[in-house]
Amino acid sequence: METLQKNTQKQIGAFVADDFRTAAVFSKYKIDFCCNGNRTIEEACDKKGIDSNRLVEELDAVLNSKTDTSIDYKSWPLDLLAEYIEKKHHRYVEEKIPVLRQFLDKLCRVHGANHPELFKINELFTASAGELTAHMKKEELILFPFVKRMVKAKLDHVAIQSPQFGTVENPIAMMMQEHDTEGERFREIAVLTDNYTPPADACNTYKVTFAMLDEFEKDLHLHIHLENNILFPEAIKLEQQFD
């Protein structure tokens, strides 16, 4: 019981940072582990009326299960993690956006009369697509290069020139605010799509589009988690070592 009590005081983001397999448990209970990963399990459970001990027991079961599929992102060098996020998650977003926009436009034309919520879903996704594209470019051109320079400077035992943005905490604060905005947009999309459940009269395009939106949100959750809970706090710690 002491272990359970201790774990309910642990932040959600820390659980997922230690082992991403726990994300599936939080997702099951609709607990946001990326944008709101700084809450304790107890806080999140109280808000949703969930038995925290039951949740922790499920987390323990996942953590104690033997598997080689869990990736320990926390152990990665920061420059590798930044590169991975860009090559895997940024490219994923870039590839899926045009396909989803095309499909959503088609659904609005064909099914919009019977399902007017499609227009709002399309509007939300289009806004998210534009914001995410700009967001990723800022990371690729400003934040990630500075993280990589810090890693190299640390390895070479040399000082690093202060960036134009002052401290790495400034762009990180902006990125986290933008993460919150996109997380909120997708929560709204999830509600409008009944958690990506296609209606009875859905055609194949309808079903595929909802499945793709579901996958897009899951990828976005991992993407945001890697930044908010691992890359960003570690980058702040690394910068402080140069003081």
C-alpha cells in the first residue's frame, strides 16, 4: 500500500518518460499524459473520479511485464532525440496532413449535409495543420539546432555563445504553449468524432479518415510527450551547466 501511495504522488509525465508503455494505461482512462503531464496521478484521478489505486495497479502490471519493445527515450543523447523527433514525428505530420485534408474536404462535400459536424472537424484540423507546420519549422530552425550545439559544446568542453532568444527556456515556453493549443484542438476533434467512431452510414473513405485522425492524435501525443517530458527539461538542465 505504501508503494501505491507513493506512486499516486508521482507525476504522469514522469511515469511515461520512464516507460512509454504506461501511456496506453493513461489513454485508456482518457488522462492526458503529454500536455498535462505535470499533474500527479492522484490529481488526475480525483478530477475524473477514478480509483487511483486501481490505475496504479494497472501501471505496475505494465511496468513489471517483460518486453523488449519499450524504447528508453530518456537514455538517449539530446541531439539524437531531437533528430529522431524531426525525422520520425515531423515527417509523419508532413506526410499525413495533405492526405487528411483531401479526405476531410471530400467527406464535407459528400456527407456534410447529413453530418454537419464534419465541417467543424475539417476547420479544426486545417487550423492544426497550419499551426503544426509553422511550429515544427521553428523547432527545426531555432530550438533543435541550439540543443545540438549545446550537446557538442559539452562534449568538446567549450563555452557556448548565448543565443538571440536569451535562454532556451524562452522558445521552450512558446513551444509548450503551442502544444497545449494543439492538444485542445484534438480533444475537440475526438469529441466531435465520438472518439473516432464512424457513423453507421460511413463509406470506406469516412472510416479510413477517422482511423487516420485517431492515429494522427496518438502520434501527436507521443511527439509532445518526448518534447515536454524529456527533451525540453533536459535541454534546460544542460544549458544551466554552462553558467
